[in-house]
Amino acid sequence: MAFNKSLAGYYDDLAHVGIPTDDLPKTEEFWAGLGFKEIGRFDTDDQGHEVIFMQAGHLTLEIWNSDGAVHKTGAINHISLNVTDADGAYQAAKKAGYQLKEDEVQHLDYWQHGIKYFNIVGPNDETIEFCEIVKA
């Protein structure tokens, strides 16, 4: 399938790499030992699950404990690309024929004003997220 390149104009950088874990404190300690610092922590449900964001230099990790770790090569859940217009990027992805994992742009209450995101499936079944941190 030939893909329309119009989606390429919607992202400007890597937003984060998503890693599920079975043990959030142990995983946080591991990445802290490599120099990553916590920049955000959010409850994800009423069952004690959390997501943390850790950063070292330009790289941000999203680590959460609600899905469980894979425990083998390929354990990274997704890569996320930074967008400033998730709605426009979603429409471009849909028009270009990418396999979308959601029927619409999703919203979460992370950061001050929330995030908007959607995911596409890559040629090797990898998940690529397009994420907008809402500014206001």
C-alpha cells in the first residue's frame, strides 16, 4: 500500500516511548539509576494504577502498571510522536489509509489541560501514537 505523506507534516518530534511494567517502583528506580527524573505522575483508575513520565535530556518515557510487562524483546508498547493538532493529524491519517486503532481522537487528563491522542499500526504491527499535550 502506498501511503500519502500528508501525515508527516503533523508531528515535529518524539513525544515519548511507552513501557508497561509489573513493578512501577522497581522500574522507576532502574530508570532513575540511568539518570531519568520523574516529570509527571498520574492515577489511571480507582484500582491503584499509575502512569509516570520520566525524562533524561530529550528522551521521555511513559511507564505504567495497568497492562503488565511483556518480559521479552519487543516489550516496548509504543512510540509517540508529538503533534500540535491531534484532530488534524487523525483526519490526515484516516485520509491516507493508515490502520487506525481508535474510531476517534482520545482524551486523557494528564498534564494541566489533558492530552489528545490516537494510534496507528505500523507494518510490523507496532503501535505509533500521535500525542498532543493540550496547551489551554
